Amino acid sequence: MAAQSLTPTKRAQLVELFFVHGGYGRAANALAALHPCLKKPGKSVVFRTVKRFRETGSVHNRKKTERPRSATNDNILTNVLATIGLNPHATSREIANSNGVSQTSVLRILKRENFHPYKIKFLPCLQEADFERRMLFCEQMINNCNADATYTSLICFSDEATFYMNGRFNHQNFSWSADNPNWMREVKCQGAEK
């Protein structure tokens, strides 16, 4: 049984029973006899509780001391948020490198400041001339289908997306923002460049 599951009142009783009965095991047995529905604490629980009482004069848990985080101080916090203000599309690794802190510290700062990564939605970039070309294509397809009933069996359909070798845009990129920006980016769906 962990010491945290005992209430401060039961911990005080445990210390008192230790001094009355003079042993860790006897104190644990006596507490279990007083509280039959309570699981009997182990000797180590009694030992730690008595030791805490002797050192601090209290049966309450010690306050946890948290070491100061030098990597997320106000100066670095300001620099990280300024970097995001200038370029919300920067990755956490880029932000970390530009500010001289670890990526974990950057992510911790962003989480504490309620920034979340948002993916960009892609919309097809349609030009004015596209409507005319689409209509022409549809008319040609209808004429070809009327001329040859098996024409559609000659077409190879594919679900592959157009991609560019020059790294035009990485679909895994995202932007940091406290609120969802609902950013959309127009992308060229068709083209000669691949």
C-alpha cells in the first residue's frame, strides 16, 4: 500500500501506534485491526511515515521542489513567440535552432501558451480559362463515346495525385496558432512541370 492512499488522520494514527507498540510490523497490524476495511499497510509505508514525521514534524507529504526551467524563461518565451509571429509556418525544429534551445523546450512553451499545429487545407487553383477547356474536353468525350461505344474501355483511370519534383510544397507542413486559422492554399492541380 502506498503512503499516498492513507489519509493524514490514518497516518497520524499509524505514527502513534508505532510509538505505542514499538515496531513497524506491530503498528501496521494495529492499524489494520482498527480499520478492518483498510488494506494492511506494509512495513515500508510505516517506516516512511514515521521517518517523515521525525524529519518534518508532520505526516503530510513533502512539498515537491521543482527545479527552475532555464530553457523556458521569459526571454526565451518571448523569442519563441516572436519567431512564430514572424513565421507561423516554421517547424518546431527550426524555431529551436533559431533560438538556441531544444525542440522539447519549444514544444513545452507552445503547449503552455495554447498554440496548436494546424494543417493547411489545399484547394484546386482554377483559372478563368479552365472552364472553357473543361467544357471542350467534355464535348470531345461525348463525341468520342457516341462514335465508339467501347471508347471508355480504352481509357486508363488512375487515382494518383500530381506531384512536383522541385518540392513545391510539403503536405506534412503545418502552422502554429493559438486559434484555428482555417488557412487554405491554392495549389496547381494540372501542369506540365513534374
